[in-house]
Amino acid sequence: ASVRLLLDSPWKERVRKTEKQLKKGLTSLMETSNIVKDVRILGAIGVCELKEPVSDMTKVQDDLISNGVWLRPFGKLLYTMPPFNAPIGKEEVNVITNAVLEAVKHEQNRRQ
């Protein structure tokens, strides 16, 4: 049933739109942060790879939650996979990317 719901939805267009918004929101980290090694976006998956593992997973997760987003850092990675089987618009993706930007900024400040 869930596969049918996905296939009956405009998921390809949703993925394209989400990818565009993730690129718009996350690629600036490559120029603005000295702790970011790479930013990768493929479809509805966005990954911010830090040069080193996060210093305190709980603090990074708290930063994300305080900005309205639940993401779990994984070692050096902050990654998001917004759903593409449900409508998600620019505003929702912007909330995600802004939360990642803030979390990276706070992580950078903790390392100084």
C-alpha cells in the first residue's frame, strides 16, 4: 500500500524541488565555515560533512531541535532526508537548511 501511495504521488517533482532547495540552502557552508569538509546533495538527501566528528552530539542535536528540526548527527555527518512521499515546500526545507547552518555555526564556535 505504501509503495502505491508513493508511485501515485508526484514524487519525482518533489525530489527535484527538494534537491534545488537543499543546494540553495547548504552549499554556502563550503565558503562560510572552516569546519566543513564537503556538502553533498543528491535528490532529497543533503549531507554536510565536517572535517572532524562533532564535538558534542547532544549539543549539536539540541541546536537542531531548538531550530525546529530533528536530525541526528552521525560522526562527522549532518544529513537530512526530507520525505518525498508527502508535500514538503520551500518553507519546510528552509527550516531544515537554516537549522543545519546554525548548528554548524555553533559547532564552529565551540571549537574555537
